[in-house]
Amino acid sequence: MAASSCSSILGCVIVAHCVVLLALAGAAHGHPPIAGSALSSTFYDASCPNTHNIVRRVIQNARVTDPRLPASLIRLHFHDCFVNGCDGSLLLDDDLPAIQSEKNVPANDNSARGFPVVDDIKSALEYACPGIVSCADILALAAEISVELAGGPRWRVLLGRRDGTTTNIESANNLPSFFDPLNILQEKFRKVDLDNTDLVALQGAHTFGKVHCQFTRQNCTAGQPEGALENLDQATPKIFDNEYYGNILQGRAQLDSDQVMLSDPAAAATTAPIVHRFASNQTDFFSNFEVSMIKMGNISPLTGKNGEIRKNCRRVNNKGY
Ligand code: HEM
Ligand SMILES: *[C@@H]1O[C@H](CO)[C@@H](O)[C@H](O)[C@H]1NC(C)=O
Ligand SMILES: *[C@@H]1O[C@H](CO)[C@@H](O)[C@H](O)[C@H]1NC(C)=O
């Protein structure tokens, strides 16, 4: 598989490197490596060498006036990858009847945010290297940079995804919900090859960012108006650390879907031991978080000649309709 996708010696090296990295990622979870993935951390090294710096600079500038932005950006990558794979489908605006935007489903409506900053990143990249960097890869890079800027781990983001030309409303309506019991959350993650360790590690992203009070377990009972925003991590709201798991152990998680990883009857044999582990060892959390982010970023990417590199993340390039 690796050999057949080599178009040059450089290509061979890139693909081989990527397979090794994924083999390690898989091994840490006791899984076989993800077969046939063509993503690579060096994908833009020749075609757009400043990609990482450009994305980072735009995020740095934007977060001066919007400190919540890093949290918002990593959530976009999650909501993109769980629907049609990591293909930038979430970024498409309504263009009816062909394109019905995923931005209006309950999990995203009045909730998913950061889209204008994604536009700014795209503009900066189009200026530096037109037609090269996909919107799906922008989300993957923005997710890593956001974690790093908030004090979390760094990792080498795998790149080379291309952008899709469709949305999937049915799947977007089925995104994991804070109303889902543990077994449904586990099923929704298993469907995209993410296991219990991935579920616990990835929900650790609730270490920063905000939640509307009507979604929380307290349900605005402290007298806030509906729509009031609260911190997801009430201990260290802006820092990417393992306090989120400490909150769960104290029964202070904001969402039911956080707390069930400890409190559900099925948790003891599945997620609860992992919550305890991550609460007591931040290094353990960080290294698992990196592996799980790489796995999530590998959900059904479009590569090679599939899809396109969108010029504008909100629209497909050539409407064939
Ligand atoms: C297990 C399934 C998950 C559920 C049910 C869930 C649910 C939610 C909900 C209800 C909110 C608050 C939205 C609002 O009030 O507008 C939220 C925010 C957030 N979620 Fe999740 N989430 C899940 C997994 C994840 C994952 C896998 C990540 C990233 C790896 C993530 C990252 C975030 C972040 C950073 C925020 C704050 C966003 C902001 O401040 O703009 N979540 N999530
Ligand atoms: C909060 O209360 C409202 C009104 O009673 C209810 O519809 C909603 O489901 C509750 N939210 C949660 C998260 O329990
Ligand atoms: C914490 O986790 C790391 C990484 O898994 C491990 O190497 C280390 O031994 C653990 N530390 C403790 C005190 O258990």
C-alpha cells in the first residue's frame, strides 16, 4: 500500500514515516495501525513551508480579542471529523438546494464558533500559497496550535487531507450529545474507530472553553438567564491541563456526558479507571490526548485526487449543479 502510493522518492519517505507514526499511535492503544492512511506531517514542507507559522500567527492575533477562540477551534475539528470524516464539511455555508449547512444542526447552532477566524487563516494561506492548503487541514492544525497555546501538549499534525464537496445533515444531527448516556457515547465513538481511552482523553478538551448554562447539570438554577456562558472547567478555565478529570472525581463536571464517564453503572468496567488515571497523572493524559487527536484526525480523510482544495472554506469551488 505504502509502496504503491509513491510517486517519487520523497513521496516514499513521507508515506513510510507516516506509517511508522501511526503504528506507534495504534500500539499505544493496543490497536493495529490505521491501514493505508496517506497523511503526513511533512505534507506542505515543499509546497507551503510556512503553513504552521501562518496558522499560528492568525490564531495568536485573534485570541487577543477573543480568548475563548482556541477552545472554539478545537471543537470545530471534532465536529468536522465526526461528520463525513475530516473533510471540512462543517465549514460549508448554506447554498440550497445543493448544500445544506451543518452549522444549523442542534450541536452547532448558536454554539460552534470561530468561523471568521478560519476564513482569515484561509485568506492568509491563499495569499502565501494559492490553492495548496485544505480547509480540513486548517482545522487539524488550528486544533493542535490551540492546545499548545493554552499550555497543553504539542504534537506533529498529520496533513494532506482534501476538502469534501458535500455536507451530511443526518450525520451532523447524530453528533455526540450531552443528553447521550455512556453506552451511546461509546457507540458513537466506536463507529469512527475511537475506543474508551479515546473517549475519555478527547473529552479532556473540556478543560477549556465555555458552555451555555441550559446545557449544564445545574441547568441555570443559580439564576442565570438562559444563554449565559459558564466555564467548562471551573477549576482552571483557560489552561489546558488535567483538572477536568479532578472535577469529575469531585462530581463537578458541567455536562452529564462528562460525569457519566465516572457515574454510569457501566463506567466502572470501562471509562472510570481511565478518568482516575488521567486525574492523577497529567503526563499520561497528555500523551494519550495526542494519540487520540491523531486518531480522530484520521477519520476517513479525502486524499490523493479525491475532493478538492477549496479556495473559500465556505463554498465548494465549482458548482456542478
Ligand atoms: C463526548 C462527546 C462530547 C459531547 C457530548 C460534547 C458536548 C459539548 C457541549 C454541549 C459543549 C457546550 C456547547 C455550548 O454550550 O455552546 C461543548 C463545548 C466544547 N467542546 Fe465538547 N463534547 C464532546 C466531545 C468533545 C471533544 C472530542 C472535543 C475536542 C477534542 C470537545 C471540545 C469542546 C470544547 C473545547 C468546547 C468549548 C468550545 C467553546 O468555548 O467555544 N468536545 N461540548
Ligand atoms: C433544563 O431545563 C429545561 C426546562 O425544564 C429542560 O427542557 C432541559 O432539558 C433542561 N436541561 C438539562 C441539561 O437538563
Ligand atoms: C505518568 O504517566 C507517564 C506516561 O504514561 C508514565 O511514564 C509515568 O511513570 C507516570 N507517573 C506516575 C507517577 O505514575
